[in-house]
Amino acid sequence: MTVKVRFAPSPTGKLHVGNIRTALVNWLFAKSQGGMFVLRIDDTDLERSTKEYEEAIRADLSWLGMTWGETFKQSERFARYTEAAGQLKSKGLLYPCYETAEELERRKKIALSRGKPPVYDRAALALTADDHKKLEAERRKPHWRFKLSGGRAEWNDLVRGQQSIDTASVSDPVLIREDGSFLYTMPSVVDDVDAKITHVIRGEDHVTNSGAQIEIFLALGAQPPEMAHMPLLIGADGQGLSKRLGSLSAEQLRNEGYEPMSILSLLAKIGTSDPVEARESLQQLAMEFSFSKMGRAPARFDENELDGLNAQIVHGMSFEAVKPRLAKLPYGDQATPDFWDVVRSNLKGVPDAAVWLAVVYGGGLTGPDLDADDQAFIGEAAKLFPAGDVTADTWKSWVNAVKAKTGRKGKGLFMPLRRVLTDQEHGPEMDKMLLLIGGEKARARLVGAAP
């Protein structure tokens, strides 16, 4: 059997970290098995789906390196879904219901008030032909429900182990709305059958859906695929998915300077028995992937961990790798390999280099707000700054001279000098920064900050 999986986003919004994790686990499993990753665009909601979101989904997956072997759109398959619905109707498994949303809500409340589960009572099955005519004369349009067997749908879940859903305890799912549009449940099954999907991998919030879908597979004469339901993501605080995390899109992560492999390394390892460490490639992650490593507890997404992984990856990047991206930043076209070697260990992301590009290649800085003592100290330091070009030894010899002249030492000695020369309180080693800044700019900044 050739493994074949699918990632099925709806083009009604941007890919966020939860979507990315689902896509990633599908991709890693397929690659680990020498199989195929299919991109299915679930655009049956024609009102909310947009071409822009679809293109963004494809662009985000490509940026992350998750290429697909096949792709198709549900909006191009409505005739196939109608055909499948006809199959179910002919077997008496898809039946029309005329209750309004208000009527169903009222029945639900009554059931709950009586201590009963709010399961649809199948009243529509008792309707006669005359009842149907009367309701249609009232211009009511039916929605269509799939008749569950009332037995148990069972499968061996690759994450959760043996699973069993009592279909008598859930409502017959609505497959077609009053306006004739299809809900997710049936088209997804039809697509999985036609695309020969062997494994359905998704969040554990779909476990109950899977029970109904297994029966739809069987009703259509198909063997259900194997299934894996992953624990969902939670925030770093251990509480549910925070608003920030739920809206953290691939586009936003890209714009904030996160590297694809830092995102992928984190999402691949959280919730597993493997340590969360940066990996060099998707192929390496695929080689390490196994459902047996995935725990049952929610996977904790911590942005601080993401920051650490991203910094680790950026610190190891070569100048040639970042040069095109630096060139898009102010003064970035002037960057040199020496500049990158000096500043990269102080960056969380490549865009953070903008600060140091301005320090090294920019004109005048805003300058720190110094008190009178520090201004006087800078005045003495400016007088002692050597003429001509700076060298690798300039910082040490100059600072020693300033120390001997002013009596300052430690933070009181170094901090004012760093702030005046770089406008920052922290950063790369100052002997190397001084070489990049150059004697002319350094003298000008010292004189400018002196009283």
C-alpha cells in the first residue's frame, strides 16, 4: 500500500499554527513512509471562500517547504457529491428533514431540561408523502440527514489507540443544507474515496465526526482509511488556545522574521517524546517521525521556545544565505560578511539586523539621554579617542586610557561609551563594533554627545 494523506484547509482565512501543525504531521508521515501529500482546498462555502486566501495557503505551504504531489478543489466536484448523495438516498440512508433551526433548538432545550441527551429524534422519518407535500406547499425546503446505524463505529487510532463511537448517542449528521449546499462531512468522505487517501490525520476534535464518517464510507461501498487524531495545541500557560496563538498566522510569523525550520522544528516536536530542538531540514524531521512518540496530552506551544529555536538557526546562517534579505532592509545593501559575523549572535531574527545596519552604516543616531556626569565623562573620552583609522586594538587601548584618566570602571566606564557609539545598551562586542563603525563616525558621535 502506498501511503497517501491529505491536508484540507478552507480558503476562508489565513493558515495559523494549528493548521500548520496538522499539515506538518500529514507531510512528515507521508514522507517517512515514502508516500504522497495531497493538498485539498475545501471551498464548498462559496460565500466565504476567496481566491486570495487560496493563493495565500499555497504560498505559505511553499514557504514552509511542504510541497504537495496532488491538489484539487472541492468547488470543482459538486456533481460528484450530488451523485454520492443520490447513492445514499437510494439506500434510504439520506432523508429529508423540514425542521427550522428554531424548532431544533427548542427540541434541544426540552431534551436537556428532561435530562436527556440533545440527540435528533428522527421525527422526519415518520413523515408521510402527504406530510412532505404539505410542508413543501408551505415553501419549506428540507435539509438532509444521514441515517446512522445506531451501532458502534470502531477503529484503531494511530494516536489514541482503540476507539469506539456509539452512533446511537449522536444525532444523524446533516449532510446537505436547505439551500442545497454540502456540509463538510460527506464531500470529505467522497474525496478521500476518490483520491484513494489511506490515512486521515487531524485533530482530536474530529473523533466523533470520524464515527459518522466511517459509516458513510461503508455506505458508499468503500473501506475507511486509517485514522490518527492528534491532541490539540494549547498556549504556554497551559490553558486553552489563546487569542494570540489562535491568530498566529504563517504570514505573520514570516513578517516577524521567523525561519521556516524554527516553526517546523517546534511544531513537529511539541507533544512528543523527542526534545524540542532545531532541525536542519524537513527530511530530518521526517526521518525522526513516529506516531508512537506522540503523547495524549495537549501540545504546548510556547513562543519563547520558538524565539530560542529561531535565534539558534539565525546564528548559524551564512552571510550568503541572508544577503538578499539584508538587502531589503535600510542600509542592508552595504552589509559585509564581517558585519554579519559580528552581529548575528545578537539577533532573534534576520529583520533584527536593521538596528545594527543603522548603527554601522547609518548617519547620526538619536543619541542617549545622558546626565551631566556622563556628558563630562564622554567629553574626556572624546579627547582621548585616537586619530586616524581604528584597528582591532583600538577599543582596548582607548578604554584603558579613559579608565586611567577618569577613574571609572565596570558598567560606569563601558555603558556610556556603548550607548553613545551604538545607541544601545546591549549588543555585540564593542571592539568588533568599533571596527565596523569606523573612526570618523565614532569621533563624530563622541563629540556630539559631549557637553
